[in-house]
Amino acid sequence: MATDLHELLRSLRVWDPQVTRLPSFDPTTAPAAPLPLFAEWFAAAVAAGQTEPHTVSLATADEAGLPDVRIVMLHGADETGWSFASHAGSRKGRHLTARPYAALCFYWPVLGRQVRVRGRVSAAPSEEAQGDLHARSTGALAAALTGRQSEILGSVEEMARASESAWERARSEPEAPVPSWTLYRLRPEEVEFFQGDEARRHVRLRYRSTGEGWTHELLWP
């Protein structure tokens, strides 16, 4: 029997109280800059048991301006920006070379919260990218050594052979260099915090960079 997608969608509930707690958020108490609030919300998501809170949707655009989006892992966030990594020759890497702007969207449904970040993207120095990679797991290094991200794959057997070889090298050479591995840093121009509300009176607080500091304002939900 075929699945009735529309009926299934209507049966689903947003922010089920059995798994979601919607905390209050008073925007008048928000800090002057977005990074401290992001760190606070991220820690709260971890404490609340949010699964993989460090995964984030990354949106880029190609040379023609056509958008694309995928899930990546956050590698860091500090005064220099929000960081993620990939091969320079991957689809996202090519997009960022052609159009060095991107947007991030974190969603933590256990608290009914989103954080949206957008701005210009630059590549960190190669030494920093390699250091970040080698501080991660053997599996992360093996995946990076496998390479050829976004290229056409002939078969799953071909990938298995390449992956097995990469795992062997990652285990025997934990400092093996991966020249194409790039640490990208998104320097935010806008950061928006969204707190869901049961009565649909959601709170949206948007920060905007002035170049010398930040301004912030509320948005209608």
C-alpha cells in the first residue's frame, strides 16, 4: 500500500511536549554581540540532550547563483567566525571559490530553537586546516585521505577499496597531510536567534554587524 505523504505530514506534531521544552527568552537581556549568546544556546542544547547539536545546514551558491544546501559539522566559533571544513575541490569548495558567501542554520528542536548565520567566507591558512584535521579522529583523517569528494563514483566497490587504503594510511600515518583539506571560516554579517513559543509568539532577535560592533533588533515571527 502506497504511503499517503500528505496524511502522514498532517499527523506529525511540532515540538511535542514529550520531547521538547520551550524555554522563555527575554531579548532585552541579550548580550551586545551574538557569539556569547550562541555559546550559551549551544551549551543549553547539549545539556538538553539534543542529538548532534554541532551539525548545521550550510547553504552556498554556484557561479550562476543557483543555491545548494547540505549538512556539515561545526568545527569552531570564535571572534574570527564560524568554522567548517571540506575539500577545496568539493562542490561546496568550488561554490565558495566562485562566490565566497554562505549561510548556516542550526536547528535544535529539543528547545525549539534556531540560529541563522550568514556572511563572507574565507579559507584559514593551510597549517591551521591540517592541525584541525589531525586533532580529529582516525576516521575523519581516513575520510579526508579518501578524497575525490563530489566526483562521479563508478561503484561502491571502488569506494570500498579507496576507503580501505585510506584507513590503512590514517592508522600508520596519523599526521599524513591532505593538501586539499580546507578549513573555512564564515565571518558573520547577520546572526539571527529564533525561540519557538507554544502560542506561536516566537521571538526572533537579529544581530547585524556595523563593521565596528553590532546592532540588534526584533523581527516579526
